Amino acid sequence: MAKQMLGRTLVTHQTGPAGKQVNRIYIEDGSDIERELYLALLVDRQTSRVSFVASTEGGMDIEEVAANTPDKIVSFSVDPASGLSDFHGRRVAFALGLQGALVKQCVGLVKLLYKAFLEKDMEMLEINPLIVTPEGQLKVLDAKVSFDDNAMYRHGDVAALRDETEEDPKELAASKFDLNYIALDGEIGCMVNGAGLAMATMDIIKLYGAEPANFLDVGGGATKEKVTEAFKIITSDPNVKGILVNIFGGIMRCDVIAEGVVAAVKEVGLQVPLVVRLEGTNVEEGKAIINNSGLNVIAAENLKDGAQKIVKAVKG
């Protein structure tokens, strides 16, 4: 099924490699290429500014260029107090080896890109390749754009472009409950509160010889319902052979976590080993809920103990 759109073709519902359904393919006219260049805008966390990254080595893996020939990459940031000026565009043009009329084109393009980056709350705008045609025209041939999720409420037009069929179903389900979830390739599911503690939990699982199946931060204000959904998402992963719940209660109360875990297990069942480590606010109440639930739960005293127990339960 194909539909013409503004000189381009949108193909929908076709079968791709390995039988995976491809839902959208955008096709545009071919371009003659004289040179391939690289240009990106991103948020520089070190300077807290928008930075430009330019290289004459377009069309290649920029990470390899950075590792092998870092001198071919030019990077600089824009002072938000003074804003963007023409000299920024000329600096990009010179970094890309452009001359003559192409310099003026580059200055204009840089202004447009910077304006779009700020107005649309982008986190990254990567053009690879930016090409020079035989006719002496700059052309954005391919681009990758990411947006700040926290600002998406301001950009309904951007939100409308979201294609949920291209997303991991578990990550999609998690987003609907404001859960921070990322699917990984391991065998031990993790439910943790706090991004730092979640990272530490994944690290210690690897330290003791296993691999985490996910990153999952339930946050500081999780409800019983959110915890229940988080547990259901973890158990829906067929790769999960064991689950480690690691909660250090501050704002997040241990009894709320315990109630959510018990409710989820009763709803979806428990087919794999479950280790629970609770500490902090209402920890005794949380432990009592777990202990009185009748569930086959392995208690852990601390993070090290929890990681060792779940790895042992999975690996044998």
C-alpha cells in the first residue's frame, strides 16, 4: 500500500527482514553527492550550552573518527547570553572546508538549525551526511533528532509523529505509568527506586556473574498501582529468570512497594525466584506484608546479599 505525500512516497504495512513488519518507509528523490559532511547540534552537559560538532568525515561512524582522527572534528558551544551570530556559521563552514557561495549557504543553514533546536526543545540534531551536490548546493540528506521528553507537552506537532509500533512494548507500557524502564538483554529483572541505586543494582548483578534484564526506576512517588504494573512488565519479559526488588525507602515507602509486589504476584503469578531487599521508611511494615503474604520470597539483608542470592537462585 503506497500513498504519495509532497513528492515523497510513504509505504505502510510491508514485511521487512526476518518477517518483521515495517510500518513506515519514507522515500525521497535520489541525490548526486560530491562531498559528504557531518554536522550536529547537541546539549553539552559540561558547559550547559548548545554545542556544534562539525567534521569533513561525513557518512562515517563519527565515533570511529573521534577515536582515530580527532583532529578532523571541530566542536564549539554558543554563549546563550550573546546568542548565535554569523561568525558561528562561518566557523562551521570553515571547519567543513566550504568556500565561496557555500559559506553563505552554511551560515543560513546554521541559523535555521539553531532556531529549530531551541524552539523545539531538542536534545540532539545530527545530520549525517550533510552533502554538497555537484551543482554547489548544501543539502541535508539524512538526520536524526531527539527531543526533551519533559518539554513534549509544548510540542503537540512533534508528539503526533510518535510511532508506537516501533517501540518496545514493555517500554511503551511503562511510559504510560510514568515508569523509567529500559529493556536489556540479561536474565535478572530489577525493580529499584532511584536511578543511581538502579545503576548500582545492575552493576552488582554483573559483578556476581549475571546480567540485568532491565533498568527500572519506580521513582520516589510510586503508588501501589504503579508498583504492580512495574512488576507485571518485568514478568512479561520471557528472558527474565529471576527478579531482584531493591528498595531504599526515603520518600518511597517500603510498605507501598511490598503491597504492590504482593498484588502483582497474586495477579500474574510467580514463576521465577524473587529476592526482596527493603530498607528505610516503613521497612518493618513492608517486611511484615511480604512475610504474611504466603509468597515464596527470598529475603535479603542488603544489596550485596540480595545480588548474591538472586544470582545463585538463577545460576544454581
